[in-house]
Amino acid sequence: MGCLLLLLAAAAPRIAAILYWLLEPARWDRAFHGAWVWAVLGILFLPVTTIVWVIVAVNGVASWDFLWLGIAVFIDVGSASRAARR
């Protein structure tokens, strides 16, 4: 049961990003300037950071946006290091 819970926790940000991409394709296109390969790589390796990038990049990245991006990178790296430790 614990293994299934860990698998679902790891997949949740990726599933959320895919659903967000399907619901708001124009926003994703503007955030990545039509380069879908960067979006796919982001979903695979840094899903939380990719979602935050899509949210902040549409209006241009301002000073406070770097804080949110930094927190998202910290979350992604923390979850990857926690998974590697197991």
C-alpha cells in the first residue's frame, strides 16, 4: 500500500501538468513559444517548475516570479532527492 501511495505522489504533478496542458493549450504555447519539446521535458523532469513557468511566463517574468520559480525548483529537486534516497 505504501508503494502505491509513493507512486501516486510522484505521478500527481505530471498528471496535473498534462491536464493543465490539455485544458489551456494556448497558454502553454505562449509560455514555450510553440516549442512543445521543452514542455514535454519539463513535465518529465521538473513538473512543478514547468507548471509555475506556464503560470508566470505568459505575462513576462518579473522580480517576484523568480521567487516562485525558485521554490518550484526546490520542490522538484527535493522530491527527486527523496526518491533517490529510498
